Amino acid sequence: MNNMGMGVCVLLVSVLISAVSQIILKKAANKTYKNTIAEYLNPMVIGAYGMFFLSTLLTMFALKVVPLSLSPILESTSYLYVTVMGYFLLKERFTKRKLLGMGLILVGIIVFSFQGVG
């Protein structure tokens, strides 16, 4: 795998880590805490923000080899990750609007990926 391919993989992993941390923050927000400090300084919240920091570092590393124009396309996969994880882990529903949005994101990624071919 060349540097570009490795950078794309690192960026996708970074986006996945960010999506997982969003799910963790949502789970933490749904809990009841005895005070405000416990609401913000608990292992789930601290761990999720640590994951965001790791995601930022991985993104910075990946952008050394991935063109900046490709970054927003790959980062849009976050919407797919969060929606699917929300369905399975948070019991959120797939609405027609969400499915249409996910479909449009996938079409956009596919169209952009064929832009460089040919």
C-alpha cells in the first residue's frame, strides 16, 4: 500500500474514532448525575474527549499525504458511522429522511472517487 492509501486508511480510522466518541458522549448525556461536575468529569466524557484528541492527531498525520480536497469527502463518512451506530447502540430509528441523506452521501463519495479515474 502506498503512502496515499495508508493516509486514506488513517483518515477513515480517525473519522471512525470520532464517530465512536460522539456515541459515547451521547450515552453519557443520557445519564443522570448527582451534580454538574460529575456530569462533565466522568470516565465516559473524559474518555470520549481523549478519543477526539486522538482523532485530531491521526487526521493531522493523514493530511500530510492525503490531498486536502479529499478530506471533506472522507470525513462525510462520519454521518454514516454515527447514524448506523445510533441505530444499533442508541436504538434510534432510521427515518426516510436519514436514509435519503445517507444515500446522497454515498452517491457523493462514489462520484468523487470516480473523478480522478480516466
